[in-house]
Amino acid sequence: MKGLIEKLEKLKKSELKKTVDSRMREFEENGKDLDKIFSELCFCIMTANFQAEKSMKIQEELKSCFLTKSEKELAADLKRLGHRFPNLRAKFIAEAQKHHPTLKKNIESFSSEEEVREWVVANVKGLGFKEASHFLRNIGYKNLAIIDFHIVDILSDNKIIDKPKSKSLTKKRYLEIESVLRKLGEKAKLSQAELDLYLWYMETGKVLK
């Protein structure tokens, strides 16, 4: 873990910090607006087993259409824009539309971020722990880990965890790795939201969302 912390410390002193700080402010702003919250929910539905960068482009293209179009129309749009699973993701987004009116109120009703995540996973089809954590980070929540294969690779390459045999993590294994990431974040003096952006950059050379 020491070597990884040293790398993080160097990045925190680089120009990258300005980009990370800007993203964090953007996430907080997203959480103040119901339509932006719903848009980020749809973005995270799209990212499951699909590239975040391509999902961002689709999100920018469709904008308010996530809320106004039917499942059939959304499926056609997602297919046209190159999504890998247009029909299933359109189905999940269309089903999520029912949550729009009360989404902000519901997620703000819980006393802990972990409780909010449990609610999202239980109530929004298409979102597991990773996607729910991603969604909540993108609307300003800071203490949940987004554990995808990039994060698993960097932790295993640094001998911090044993690489899971399956890319699909059980809830138990997810929480175990999240606990490791929390220790790493504490030592590096970074929230989980910030840590994810730095680690993603270390693995991909990019800061997305």
C-alpha cells in the first residue's frame, strides 16, 4: 500500500488535482437538481458492462430524452448511438422514469450513504453495488467505493488484494474491497470519490466521471 500512497501523493501535487477538484464541484452541483440526478441515474444504468466514455457521449446526446421517451424510442436511440445492450438498458431506463418525481426526496431521506445505496440497488433495476455507488458519487456522495476492473487491477497489481477470480463481485466481496479502499483513502487523505478519480487516472490516463 505504501508505494500506491506515494504515487497518489505525487498526483495530488500535480495539475491533476485541479481537474479532480473541478469534477468534485460538478458532482455536488448535479445533486442539487432533480433532472441532473435522474440523468446521472440513467448514465449509470448505461455503464453496466459498457464503456463509461461512450455512455457519457450518449448521455450528452439524449439529455432530457431519458425522461420523455418511451422504452421503444429509447431502445432505438441507444442502438443508433452504439450501445451494446440497447433493448435491456432502454427497459431499465423506462422503468426508472417512475422514480423521477420523488428521486431526490427519497435519496435524501436516509441517514447514511450505505443506506441510500441499499435503497438504490433494491429499487432501481439494472444497478448493482458498483453502479449505485457510481451514481451516488456523481451526485455528490463522497464515501462509497466504485469497484470496477480498473480498480481491482490496480489494487491487485500493488499486492493490496488478491485478484478475484470473477469480474462479478458478490456483495460480501464488494464490501471487503471497499473496506480496503477506505483504509487507502484515509492514509492518502482522500475521500472515496476523490480516490476513485485518482486511481482511474493512474490506470487509464483519463479523468471521466
